[in-house]
Amino acid sequence: MREEVIKIYDEIIAANPNFDRKGKTMPYTSANGHMFSQVNKDGELGIRLSKTDTSTFDVQYGAQPFLSYGAIMREYVRIPQTLLDDKQKLGYYLQKGFEYVMSLPPK
């Protein structure tokens, strides 16, 4: 399952020039010094979204907390299987995560 999630994640990242996959064992993306997506050890994908985008996401998919190393990642939503099957929509939310971290002060 984890390998399948990583394969989908890599496809979405490869399709957008704004994204650069990092991490060998724990794949993630970052921009402006802020991480905005990650695949955890359990094979779950989390995307960091603004409060507005999280609210929209919650209405459509139900915003579930995303855990990494046993801790809840603030501002992240866990991506449900139904969204993993919709690569276009998944790419949209990954772009939203990128835009959000680009709006933050650089680290």
C-alpha cells in the first residue's frame, strides 16, 4: 500500500514543475523553507493547507488529522483513498499546499 501511495505521489510531483520530491525513506515536498506534503511510515499522504482550503477540503472529504512519527501535524490533512484515485484533484490540493507555504515568511 505504501509503495502505491508513493508511486501516485511521485506521479503528481513529476507533473508540476513547482514540486521537487525530497527524502529517500520519508518522501516530502517543501518550498520557501516549509514542508507542505509528506508520506508517513503508514503510507498515508498529508498535505498542508491554509485554513480556508482546509475548510473546503473538510466539506468535500472530511479533514482527518495527519500523523507523522506519532505526532499530529498542524495544518495538515490526511488524504483519503478516494482522493488518491483522482490524480487531477490531488494535484490541485498539492498545488494549494505549495501556494500556502509560499505565502508564509521564508524560513
